[in-house]
Amino acid sequence: MAYDFDLYVIGAGSGGVRAARFAAGFGAKVAVAESRYLGGTCVNVGCVPKKLLVYGAHFAEDFEQASGFGWSLDEAQFDWATLIANKDREINRLNGIYRNLLVNSGVTLHEGHAKIVDPHQVEINGERFTARNILIATGGWPQIPEIPGHEHAISSNQAFFLKELPKRVLVVGGGYIAVEFAGIFHGLGAQTSLLYRGELFLRGFDGSVRKHLQEELTKRGMNLQFNADIERIDKQADGSLKVTLKDGRQLETDCVFYATGRRPMLDNLGLENTGVKLDKKGFVEVDELYQTAEPSILALGDVIGRVQLTPVALAEGMAVARRLFKPEQYRAVDYKMIPTAVFSLPNIGTVGLTEEEAREAGHDVQIFESRFRPMKLTLTECQERTLMKLVVDAKTDKVLGCHMVGPEAGEIVQGLAIALKAGATKRDFDETIGVHPTAAEEFVTMRTPVAG
């Protein structure tokens, strides 16, 4: 049978666009359908605008520290509307780049909501198209629990478009999105509380990292409330919100921001017309080749719920394109040693195993750890401390994990990720000459284990 397209991609986010572009470059006839915005979550309501807001929030510290270096400044004024308008302009520019990337690579772009009619057919804007392969790359969507008054809360999707900066913000959640936005609001001058139902935020990260960030955020005056959860939200006559916690306490705020998880975006996708199966969490079930239970339908990115990071979706998109249309270049995605950053203030950078994971896996562990006040702060009143940590296998000397909390942690850990991926030992680190004076050199000067 002759198909309209060799590959029909639903979703023009990072993974979908990468798969489409490279498939077209390999000679396939490709279409992409997108119902919202080109570039997906990352470009529009995720990593890119969030990092711009983090940069904005960091200036408060820079102004504060400048006097130690001889700069005298009038009182700084912040304007939320300017930041948001400039952010919007940059996102519009990136949307245009994504459009050009697709069109210039020969991909047909369909703008509208695509629905799968059967394993080889898609309907969009009243038209039907056939495809040899259909790729689901629809991503995720934030979810707010349906407690009484949940309609008064916002998610990350709305946070990027607030008309003004709230005076008081209550951020709910313990993952990286909650921690990052708490830092943004706090840095920009809002009275910020972070509320999490567990013992300590950032579950799954190294214990030293979690505790260190807790200490630093507390130092900065952020109100951290653990073992706490919301029962209901009530809007007051003056527009403020009264939040009742499950322990009976009541809090007053102007904004409740929920960052308690994301669900796969499968609304009205037509999966019931196929043999595609979902796992117990509602994500699309795929094998190691990203094939669903329906052989002609594939899925990747956040919608499969593996590692929900933009560079991972990009790698998965490349793997799918190569396997289908350039098999001689196919390489499976390696999910080990994936570096990641949390753009909290201060930043977190991490790659490899946590101390807890290494011990659980049976490694004889040596820990090298350093906490210090960065050189930049020595002329200021700021007491922030940086944490650097290496998790080492005592038997093989191999570095299993590398963790940092401090300025530019993501930038520093990216380079170290290459070393860990290549199998670097602690001796390799020790024999590497440091760049002086930098914070990063501390990773190659830690000589004495703190625990074993």
C-alpha cells in the first residue's frame, strides 16, 4: 500500500522535531502535527523561559554583593512586566526557528489537533492522512490535585504568563520544578513558602545535596514547610487566598503554585482505535525500540515516562529516525550517566549514582566531599557555601557519581559527565591539574575520603 507519509509525528516538541527533521534528512516523507506551540514544553513553558526567569532572579544577589567590590548602586527596582515581555519575545523568536527547522528540512507541518483513526491513519482539521509509521511525541502536562478550591491554584503553565508578580507565593511540591520556581519567586522579591508533604524535597537526589540545599534556602529566608499538605483553598473577598492544611493550620497567600507532577498528554488522541497499551501510571508502554504494542505506532519523550529531560527526548528522536530510515547509523540510547541540573538558587548539578544508590547496589563506597565559601563571596557579607561530592568505588577506584550545589553547577558538571561516561577513576581526577582560581578545581583536589 502507498502511504501519504513514511512517518507522521504527533507533537512538535524537542523529541518530535528531532525525529521528524532527521527522518526527512534520511529521505523519508514526514509530517508533524502540532496543536499548541512549536518547540513543546521546553521552549514555551519549561526549561527555556524558566532559565530566563532564574537569570532574572539571580540579579538580586549580584546587586547585593556588588558593594563588596566597590560598586555603589541606587536601590534596584524590578519590573515583572518587562521581564515577561522580553521572555515572550525570545520564545516567539525560538518558535520561528523551530518552524524554519522543520520546513527547511522538508517536513510537512500540520497545525491543529491530530487524532489517530487506526494504526496507519491520522485525522487533523477534517482531513485524513495515511502513514507507514506514527510517532506519538505529545509530552506531558502539569496536574493539580482536585482538592476543594483547586481552581484558584496555578501550575507552571500559568506562572510564565502572570500579569504581575504576587506579593506572597505558596509553592506546593518537592521536585525540581517546585524548588526552581520557589527560587525564582523568592529571588524576585515575593514572600515565598515552599510546602512539601514529604520529609525533605528532591527525593532521588543525593542526600548531601538535598540537605545542603535545605540549609542554603533557609539561610536566604525562604519558608520551608515539610510534612505538610493542603486540604482546601478558599478565595477571600480581597482576592487573597486562605489555605487550610491537613494539620488544621491556615496560611494566607496571594498565589498557590502547584508543582506536584505531570501526566502524559494523551487527551483525545484516539488511542482507543489502536492496540497501544498504557502502563500503570498512564504513560505509553514501549519496548527498547520505542515501539508500542501496535507495531506501526511508536512513542518517545515525556509521554513514555522514562527520563523526562529534553536532551533525552532529543536522543530518543534521533534513535527512532536512524532505526527506521538509516539503520546502519542506529545506536541505542544509553540511559546511564545522564547529567542533569536543577536551576534552584543555588544551582544543583549531578551525574551518576548518588551515595545511597551506590551503597544499595553493593559498591564498597568512598565519599569525597568539600564544602566551602566561593572566592567571589569573600569580599561580601554573603555566607553561601558550595558543596562538591564524589562517590567512588573503593575496589575499582572508578568515580560512580559526581554532585554539586553552587553557582554554575550545571556548567561544571557537564564536563565531568564526559569523564564519568568514559569511566574515569579517582586517580584520573587526582592527576588532572586544576584551573586556578576556580571553584571547579575543587573536584580535582579532594584527597581525603570523608566516609567509607
